[in-house]
Amino acid sequence: MDEAGFTLEKMLAVEGPMWMLQDIDQQWEDSAGRERILRFSRRIEDEPSMLGVSAHIMAIARKGRPNAR
């Protein structure tokens, strides 16, 4: 728990390496291409080694003591 009272649950790579695709705009416009991008991104989003490759990272935290509800 940090000083502000948050407990880190997990860190996620938002887009992972997908931002490096040369034709990502074209693939995103195609529904099958978009589904492939999203499916792959979901599979690797919580892989720690992907955090450094992703242009954006999301931290998920819980306020309060761990396991307190």
C-alpha cells in the first residue's frame, strides 16, 4: 500500500506492441482485423514483459486496506 492509501492490483499494457504495426489503421478499420488486434492485446495485456513495449500502461489499484470491504 502506498502513502495515498492505494494497493496496486495489477499493471496492464494498454496496446502492447500493436502500435508498431505499419498498417494498424487499415487493420483497425476492418472488423476482422480489429478483432485480431483486440484478441492479441487481451492475451498479452498482463504479461510483465509487455509493459516496456506498450506506449501506454494502465495501473489498477484499490483504495483502502487489502481485502477490506
